[in-house]
Amino acid sequence: MADKPYVAIAAQYASEDEAVADFDALHAHYKDSGKHASFDAAVVNRDKEGKVTIPKRDDGNKHHGGRKGLAIGLAGGLVVALFPAVALGGALLVGGGAGAGIGALAGHIKNKASADDLKEITETLNAGSSGIVVVAEPAEADEVAGLLTHATNVTRKELAVDEDKLDEEVSEAND
């Protein structure tokens, strides 16, 4: 199958409270519009030493295996691709599927995305700040970005995913 395009959006905030407020607005928007299944985002905190935690995540109650694209939690995979140590904290693994599946997502994203794009997204989430990472369909990227009203910095990058190959990689990792 050909690659399917997505848009990775990273937003930086002065505080976790502001990030959570925008995350909650995104969540409500997707739920109210009946598109909750396509909602995939995480609030990320990066402390002064660069340690990353995920205090809030919603992937629409998705489960790995037999699902494609946003349905298997691309935002979680993107966070692990950006900050590999986050998986060790366990916050991302709760509700997001098995650790091996998250690792397969991260590996697929790293292999498909430009290193420069991943670096730019990582740099949006400065040490000592909070942020949101969202993966959206290209047609919804402007609307998503418009809901990030408290953000001090927003980076958008195209992301291509071979959904069939990704689904296979995640399934194999979870076996």
C-alpha cells in the first residue's frame, strides 16, 4: 500500500495547565463532532533535565492490532520516536497497548520521517516546558492548530505512514 499522509503537530506551553486546557478543548471538539475515533494526542512534560512524562493521553480507546493509522495510536508512537526514554516511565504504555507495539510504532515513524523534521518537533518541546503532540489527517491540521490557543510555539510536519506495513509490524511486536 502507498504511504498515507498525516500531519504531526507539536505545541509548546508555558505550563502544564495550559497544555491540558488545549488538550481538553481538542478532546471535546473531536467528541462533539463525532470524530473521537480519529483523535490521537498526548500532553507531554519535559523537565529541566530533559526527562519526559505523559500526564494525559487520549487515543480514542484504541487498541493495537487490526487497526490502521490513527486507530493504532500514532501520537504515542511519535512521542516515543522523539523521546525514547519516555516508554520506560510506563505512562505511555497504560491504555496504549503493549510496550512492544509502541516500540514498533516509534520505529516505523523514525524510519519513515525525516531526521530533520523529528529534530524540529523535538526542539519545539523545550526542556522545562509542557506540550501537546497531535497526529491528524492533513484536512484537519488547520482546525487542530487553531484549537491550540494557549501554545507559545507550534511546529507542523508532514508524516507518511505505510498503514498495512505498520499494522503488520505492531501485530508482530505484540505476538
